[in-house]
Amino acid sequence: MAKDFYSTLGVSRDADTDQIKKAYRRLAMEYHPDRNSDTDAEERFREVTEAYEILRNPEKRSLYDRYGEAGVRRGAGQPDFGFGGFSFSDAFDVFMREFGATGFGDLFGARARPSGPRRGSTVRLTHAITLEEAATGADRTLKLAVLDSCDRCGGSGAEPGSAPTTCATCGGAGEVRQVQRSVLGQFVSVRPCPTCSGEGTTIDNPCTTCRGESRVRRARRIKIDIPPGISSDDYLKLREKGNAGTSGGPRGDIIVQIEVEPHERFERRGDDLVYNLAVTFSQAALGAEVEVPTIDGSAKLTISPGIQSGQVLRMRGSGMPRLRSAGRGDQLVRVQVWTPTKVTDDQKEALERLAEVEGEPPEPRKDDPGFWERVKAAFTA
């Protein structure tokens, strides 16, 4: 059954970005499994986040509006997260990005962190590329800083020859309980241990290199493979390449958000490109074969006699590659008849002779579509 992302978020099809974001934030808080114990809460959380990732992006939303879910998969692609299915882990990454939280306690009330190995946090960065690079794909080496396990103490945080000790306040539980009595009964509150900050252990002799943090920040270079057809707001995920975990926990991920820079010639719409072509009056009236720039170079385009300014021509297969699939989009060429602002004497004489023989222009049609209506018609042709 096809998904209806608008219904999933409970918004109308003409909802603006703020309305979509507000709906997502409300539903994400409602269905987050840390707050909602229903058996289907995790799946609902994943669904609303997937819907939000599509509808918040103008390109993906435009493709979805025209072609439905299949168009999003085929055209602008899913937010990478591996360019595969949208998992709960991916949804959680989006949630953390939107709310800017460093842990559940920031949003849902303080709670002790589990003792033992913990996964490292995700490192996020943005990388800008040109439209040409988005069309061909590119290999990049990026420099960033990540947390690595301290070599001196082996990640324990304690100076070699010593070791962390069990916290005397919480007994290693990482949390303390406080009982309060009222006329309504007895209440028990749980909060992270103030002595060990929820770790369950304390360090009496901190490592001189990491100062008891168990990790040190180091510069690192990573290589990323940018696939052809990628668009703005797509993500590349490098699994377990991010910050080191603690107590032997696995590394987090690195998420690289791609931003495709605006192009001076082309406007991108999904897999298609829009180009404005200026032609002379004689070319428009008599027809011509012209050279048109494409994202890959140039190509011949035939202008039919009598073409009107604003008419849109389609160059099939001259657009952007489809992400992770075969085929390409099209290039839509908007014809604009150019009127010179200055004319020579010879041109003026020729135009005056034309004025003597040309007929009256027809009355404008009320139903004549504007440019974007013509582009929309070209998209769906």
C-alpha cells in the first residue's frame, strides 16, 4: 500500500515548512519509544520521521507530489543513511539533529546513563559540491576532529597502574533514588548520581593525557564517495567512523550532509534541469538549429518555425543521473525571444521593411499558461 506522507504527519498538501516541522516535532515526542511504551510506537516514530525527511525537502516533496513514493525513491533518493531503507536508527539520527539533544535526559527528564560500554556519538558535517560534481559524482577527502580512545590509559580514564573505583555514593548503580512523602502517598524520584555523573565509578588518579575523560580529540581525514545524482539534504553515512565509545563501546557514525550549490545556468528540479534559452526574432520566426549547454557539455536543439516566447522544449536524457539507479532526467529549455535594446541603421531599415508587411499580433489568450505551468506540463508529459 502506497504511503501518504501528508496523512502520516497529519498536515494538508499545501502545508508550509513551518507547519510540517511543527507537526513532526509533536508526533516525534508523542511516539518516541522512550516516552511511549505502546508496541507500535517505534514503528510510528520511524514513519513520521521518514515522512518529515521527504516533505521538508522542496526537491523531494516536489517529486513525491508528482510521482508518489516511487518518484522519491527513483528521483532525488532517500536521505542516504546508506541509501537503503529508512530504519529506526536513521529516524533517531534525524530526531537528534532536529532537537539538538545530546541524550534522552535533555528531553524526557534526567535519567542515569547505563553503566558499561557505551556507543560513541555521531559526528555531523556539511560538504558543499557543484552541480557538475553532483552529476558526475566525486571522491573527496575531508578533514575533521573526532574523539579517539586515549592510548595512555587504554580508555579507562585512570593513570596507568591505577583503576577507576566503584562510586561510594551510588554503589556503582549510576543513579540515586529519593523518596518523598505527601498526602497523596509516597513518590520515588531517580536521578543521575551527582558524584559520578551516572558513570557508576570515580577516578581518584586521572590520566595525565586525557585528564580522566578516557578519550582525546584528534584530527582525521576521511574519504567519501559522492554518487552521481545526489541532491541537497541527502546524507552519506560512514558507520562506526565517528567518536570513540566509552568503556570499550563501539564508535559512533559520521554523517556528511551534502549541499549542492546553486548553478548560474541551470535550475534543478528533481532529476530534471531547467535552462533559459534566448533566441532572436528571426530564429523564432524562421526556426533554427542552436547549440545548447548541458550539464555534460552541449547539444544541438532544433527550434521550430513560429515558436513563442515562454514555450518549453524537452531534451530527453540530458538532465541529472538518477541516484543509485539507471537513467537520467531531462533538460527543459524555456525559449525566450530576445529583443535588442539598440539597433544599427541596417537593422532598423530591415525592421521597418518588416513592419510594412507583418500582420497584427493575435489577441492574448486568457488560458495561455505561464512559464511554471508550462514546466509542470513538460514534467508530466
